[in-house]
Amino acid sequence: MEKPLILVTNDDGITAPGLRALIRFMSEIGEVVVVAPDSPQSGMGHAITVDNTLYSSKADIDQTDGALVEYSCSGTPADCVKLALQEILDRKPDICISGINHGSNASINVIYSGTMSAAIEAGIEGVPAIGFSLCDYSWDADFESAKEAIISIVNGALKNKIPKGVVLNVNIPKIDRRLPKGIKICRQARANWKEKFDKRTNPRGKEYYWLTGEFELLDKGEDTDEWALANDYISIVPTQFDLTAHHAIQELNGWDL
């Protein structure tokens, strides 16, 4: 049987260890084409390049991780997917896999995530998609302990088909080279960032700001992604890109407008 065509991308850049690990994992499943940013694009959300030129070229990567071909792109993660689907690939991929992100994209972080925005962009174009994140910001994080679970989830998505209009947000706990306890299908936890700006002055006397903050979990439920991760489970949240608050339509129709 023909191997599935897998588009791989990320937001940490084409040389990020998380991406290199994901390429190796996906090469055991199918034929891999990589289109990824040429530099880190974390926190870009669903930004796209509209006021600048966009460049892409075949990447000269020292290590060979099993991809058929790799391209680096000057744009955002969403740009990478758009370019891959419209210009680089000669057929629609069977699935798009984004990651493995260095750091959590659980709960409210999904809004800001370039990793998940790449997956969502694929989903918008009708390509099944999954974003993978490991809750470890270290450049030398251990991705290998999640290999079996990642391959299982991707094979499951290829076999069973992700529901239309949905992409999967998968977060993997940092558990120091132990295997996760299992996989939990979850809802997104209610949380936010209690943000502050650290006001500073540069050597020339010009003021600038550095964003800081603390993560604030507002949800005590045991069916959330944050609960699963805190208890050493991999979380999978089915995420939709239809942002309509359907439950509010009836209430708004009652307004005297």
C-alpha cells in the first residue's frame, strides 16, 4: 500500500530538536515533507505575512532524519502550511503534524500557539492535523519517551479519521524519562495569564517593556488537559476553529437591537 504523505511543520524553527525528533518518528509511518520556519516563531498565533515578501528554499540540514525533502520558510507557522499546500506539495497530504513544541500548549496557551495555528491552518484547508507539545522548554528535552504514544496517536488519526472541523491539541507531560501513565481525552482547562510588564531603560535612556507573568489555573475539574498533565497523562483536546459561541445565539436574539 502507498505510504501516507505527512506534512511536518513547527514554530520553534527547522533546526529545533523537537522537530527533528518528530521527523524521525513520522518517517516510520509515511513519506515526510517538511516546511518549517527558518527561525523561531513561538507565540505568533495565527499571524500571516501580508506586508513583507515571503521566501522559501530547500533546507540544507546537517543531519538526515528521514524526510523526503525539507524547506525553510521566512514566514510564520501558518505561512509554512499555506505555502506547502499551495506551492510545494504536488498532492494534498494525508495529515499535517506540527511540533514537537518545546513547552506546553494546554489550556489558554492554544490561543497564542504557533504550533497549533499551523495545525489549524491545515484543518481549515481540509487536511487532518495534530499539534504535539512537550511540557519542557529545555532545548535538550527528552522527546524519545513520547515516541510510542505519538506514533500511536498519528496512526489512530489516519485509521479512524479526525472529525471534520477539528484538529487535535496533544500535550505531553515532562516526567523525566519515564513513560506517561496513558492518554486522556480532555476539555481545555479554564486558565489565563496574570501578566505584568517589566519596565526598563536601555543604555541610551529609552524605556522598553519586557512581558512577564504567572499562569493562573481557574479550573479544578478532573477532565481537563491541565489535570491530565499534572497527573502524568498525555492530554488530547479536540479543538475546533469555528469560534462561534453557539450557546449564546439564542440569548443575543433576545436583545432589543
